[in-house]
Amino acid sequence: MRVVAKFGGTSLGTGERVERAADSIASVVADGHQIAVVASAMGSTTDELLDDITFEADNADRAEIVSMGERTSVRMLKAALAARDVDATFVEPGGDLWPVITDSHGEVDPETTRERAAALADAMDDTVPVVTGFLAETPAGNVTTLGRGGSDTTAVMLGNYMDADEVVIVTDVEGVMTGDPGVVEGARNVARITVDELRNLSFRGAEVIAPSALSYKDEALDVRVLHYQHGDLTTGGTNIEGTFQNIVDMEEDPLACITVAGRAIRNRPGILSDLSEALFEQGINVDAVASGMDSLTFYVDADDAETAETTLHEEVVDDESLSSVTNESDFAVVRVMGGELPNRPGVINEIVGPISEAGVTIHDLVTSATSVAVFVDWTEREEVLSTVQEQVSIVHEGVDRA
């Protein structure tokens, strides 16, 4: 088995933790597996180095300075492995084995990086490569960085390009939890989670794995998140399943737009729950919800519109904070779902701009970390679907080139 293991800053935060990491790596080697290691800067070294740059420094100098954290980590790990009779080689920008190369625009050059990663994989028969995470090398040979969470990106990207069987992200959490154990009593480990679920959690504050890293995961590559105290790199933690899919989908049936208006709805605790519960009791499925300063809009099947309006009207009558309910039909929803598209800077404008240019009124726009839903008049659905499909294809080609 070929494994890429990434050790985060916390998992290398002390000499004792470096020893623990080296023990777990040596155990994988002793079991006859190939392993490459990606190392973050020890502890909070990167943040400390950035804080210490109180003077004017250009990007090149800043990258060289912060790279010292990762450069120190790989030397520490290499030495700890040598003490365990494990042949290891630290790999950093400027070295013959360095794999991660950017193009002239500062984006990872996939073709060159894949070729270099393959060469690095060939070296794994004789040594354990210990690679600096977070860093890259420009065509001119200068050091640059992959951004926050870049060590995760390094690990999953190399796992993909080196044809690894698995990437193990070793961090300070026991995989993905049902909730923050520091806040929620009884939080437990989740055995498996999809890339889309994890990406939504990551963009909403969960610090498990950098979302940018997951774009490099494919079906052939297993990715697992593991606590550094676990010790055994081959078991435990949370398995991250699936891959990002870029999909354009249109709801087959028309939707109705039921809007409830009220005075300062946003300050009325439980209002969304109350209204949703009322619809649930009538067996009405809610396709989407949009909120405003003084309104809540529910999109439901057009066939359920009259029942939904009547049901919500009863809630309006019984609640002094609510004023009125309206029902408008018929609408279509076109959704764009994907790993990179919805969170790429400017991508929403790139998708919906051509719709406006075609003279189509966008009734509503609902977004999440991994999807964009465009609501338009039912009679214009085919034109919008065609426009969005064409635009997403253009945007996706741009992402692939990057």
C-alpha cells in the first residue's frame, strides 16, 4: 500500500509529538508499506513568523521567511526517522525531488507537478520522502505558498498525483465529530462523511481539512482524518467519501413561492421552526427557504400551493408578529452543484450574469457552500437551463486549466 500522511502543526508541536509521529511512520514502513510524509510548520510557527514581519516585505521575501517553519519540521522528522533506522529524505523547494510547481499566474501547474510527483513516487522504493507542506516553487525557482490550509492541499494533491492508495490527515481532532466537543456534551466521532458534507462544514467554521484540498480527491483515493494521539496511521478516524461533482439540475415540476411577511421576523426566535412544522404536519415538502429582513419565503410544489397558503395563513392569524401571506406561481429552479464552482471568486456573477443579459428576471437566488439555486419564471426554464449549462461548462474549463 502507498500512503501519504500529512502531519499538522499541532501534531508536530513539541519534540514528544515529533517522536510520536516518527513512531507511527516507522510502523507503516515496518509493515512493508510505502509512505510519503507532508509536514506543516511546528505548532503555530507560521503565524508567529507572520506576526514578526512588522516591516515592509514583498511577497517573495515573506514566502521565504514563513517557509522556515516547514523547512524546520521536515528536518526534525527526518532526523527522528533516522534515529529509528528509517531512511528518509527531506524534500523542499529548490531540491531535485521537489514536486509542487506553479505556472506564471501563481496557480499549481498540474502537468509539471504530476510529472515531478511521479518521480518522487519512484523514489519511495528506497526512502521516505518528508515534504514541506504549504509551499510551492515558481517557474523562476522562487518559493511561493498555497494559502491557508496549504499543507492539506499538498497532501491530497500529491496523493492523487503519486497514485497513492490513501491520504491520512493527522491533526488535533479525532476525525469529524457530531459537534464541537468543547461545546456539545456527548459529541462523538463520525465514521464516514462525504466531501460535500465536509466542505459545507468547513466553510461554516469546522477546522478539519482545507476545502481546497478536497478538489484533488478522486474515487480511487481514500482520504482519512485521524487524531495524532491515535498512533496507528492505518486505522481509525473519519473516512472522507466521494468526489465533487459539477452538476446542473432543473426541478421537473413547477414550484410556488409562499411568502410570509411580519414585523422584524429576524428577531422572532423559533419563527422558522413554527412555520416549517405547520407545513410538515400537512405533509408539504419544502424545496427551499429564503429569508429577508421582514419576510420568509417557502418554495413548495405548485400542487401544494393552496394548502400551504392556507396553512401559513392560520399561523399568521395566530401570531401577532406576522402580517400577511402571499402565494405566487409558477417558478422553475435551476441548481448548480459542485466542489469548486460555487466558491470560486466571481463565479455567481459568471453564472447568473448571462441570464440577466438574456432579459430573464431572476426571482430569487439561494446559495450555499456547494450550490447555487436560481429561481425564474416557469416559462423561461429551458432558456435558463441552456444558458447555465453553457456558462458552467466555460467556468469549469477555466478551473481545470488552473
